Amino acid sequence: MLIAMRLYLILLALVIAVQAAVFQNAEAPQNRTVSSELFAELEELSRLVAISYCVGYQGIQKPFTCLSHCSEFPGLELVQTFDTGILSNSCGYIALSHTPAYPPRILVIFRGTNSVSNFLSDLQTSPTDYIPYATTHGRQCTNCTVHSGFMRAWNATREVILPQLQVLRQQYPRYPIVFAGHSMGGAVAGIGGLELKSARDIWGKTGVVSFGEPMFGNAGMARFVDENFGCWDTTAEHENCTYKRVTHAQDPVPLLPPAEWGWRQHGSEIFISKPGLPPIAEDMRLCSGPKDPACLDGDGELKEAAASSAIAQKIIARADGTIDGVVKRGLVPPRWQIWQLLFAHREYIWRLGLCYDPDWPWDDRQAPPVPTNYEL
């Protein structure tokens, strides 16, 4: 009897200790700090995405030269550029990075839309059913819809780049494929990366990094993205997830199209809390899930501005086709200056949206003045 009582007390003590440890871990704040290694990765990819804005302007030439940041990547190998035309509005480039200078990668970089007017018009497009091209490991996308404009852009692009990626996969079978893009290009990169990721037996390791990515699917689509990229467990989201969705303070684009229309954002958010440039690692925060109140989703006024911008999408053509016309017609809250929101949409570690020499004549990552019609 005495022995049984002692065993019971020992067991009870163990249970109490385990419960205390679990409670302590649950109450302890998660480490949201971005490591110096992750910051360096995102900073590098931000420059590579900035280069994509030279496609369709002054171009990118082999081996890897352009007006933008190309000189900062000696040894990077340009494979091809692509431009699917004005109807699908998708362009960018494919490049190779080799060791020892860079991590071994096949890079597929997407440029954002080249004008704000076109971008706002793109967001009006209705959703369509999403049907994966291949699911070799049993996952199906249930009740999934996708933004038909972004899907159309990817469908036009895949005809151009997939044959090239098949060749590169045979030549470099151990190189992971990294899709990256800004704004609309981030959404197209996400859809394209998802296709390759859902057919992993064919393409191998695939990851996505996006900057200022708008929503491109409904709740089912967002869940399918998180499941395929290993982002469904928010407690270990950024450790296991191979999709990095970077947002920036005061940028309304990741909140568009509006959730009231049925759109949902997926997880894996990394939030830049500093409004201006340049940020440092301490200005970036690892977020938990797609609606972390400590990240972009927690800005209620920004949501209001995004909702007003959604109204502007419907009548921008009647507002003389410029952002100034939208402002004059009172389509955004007066306390929100829309040009400030658009600058926030471009300031992702480096200022994106223009093909320009970052060393002349502007310093400290500054770009030339933006014209009043905001043709980016």
C-alpha cells in the first residue's frame, strides 16, 4: 500500500511538471526574429527581382548585364528572358546561380505589372476553378478558385518556360528551383511554383519568395498552398515552409482583392515593419498564419484604404486613367495619400518597379521621382 502511494505521488508530480512545462511554453512569446541568414537571402532576392523590371525596357544581356543590379552578381548566368505580351502581362527571366559564389539554384524571376492603372484593372478579374496540372502525391485542391487574370498570366508563361526548365533540370538535377516576383509577379510566381511543387516527383525541390503579393485564391486555394509548401503548422511555419511571402508596412496590395469578395491570403508572411528604406533584420518579423494581428493584417486603417482602392478599381477608367484622377474623385480616405501607399508597395528592402542604376545619381537605395500618372 505504501509503495503504491509513493508511485502515485511520483506520477502525480510528473504530470504536474509536464503540465507546467506545456503551459510555460504556450505562454512564452515565440521568437519572431528574422535571422541574419534569412535577411541576406531576402535582400539578395529583392535585388534579383528589381532586375526583372529591365525586361521590356533596356533588357538583360548575357552573361548577366543590365542597367540595374546585374553588376552586383558576377558569375550569375542568364538563361533567357520571357515576355508573353500585353494580354497576359507576364515577363521576367530565368538564370542560374552556381557554387561557390552563390547557392546552387535555378532562378525564375517575375516582373510586376508595368503600370498601376493596369494592375488595378487586373484585380477586377473574376475567380475561376483551380485544377492542378499534376498531383503525383495524392493531394487534391478541394473547393479551390483562383484569380483568372493571374492564372491566365501563368498559363501563357508556362508554355514558354517549362520546356527550358525541363532542360535545366536534366543538366542540374540537384539544383532547387526558386520562383520569385513582386506585386502581380509575386502572384504569378506563387501559382507557377505551386504547380511545380504539387508535382514534386517531376521537378524536385521548389520554393517561392514573393514581395507585395496580392491574394490570388479563395480559402481552399490558400489552404492548398500552405499544405504543399509545408506552411500549415503555424508553430513551425517558417522553419518548414518553402514559401516566403514578404509584406511591408502601409502596403495595401497584399490585402487585395478584398476579403469581402471571397479572396484569402495564405500563410508564411514575413513583415517589414519599417515604413521607409533601408530596413535591417530587426525591422522584419516572422508572422504566424495569414492573419497575424502583429503584422500587415493588424492595420485596420490600411484595410479601409484597401477596400476603398477596390472601389477605385471599378471606375478608374473613367477617372482619366491616372491615380491622380482617382484621388480627385475622392475614392480613397483623405488621410491616406495614395502615392504614399504606392511607394510602400515598392519599398521591399530595395525600391522596386523601375529599371535604374542604383548607384547613380541616387544614394541610400533611392529611386528617381515618380511621374504623376504613376506608370511604374
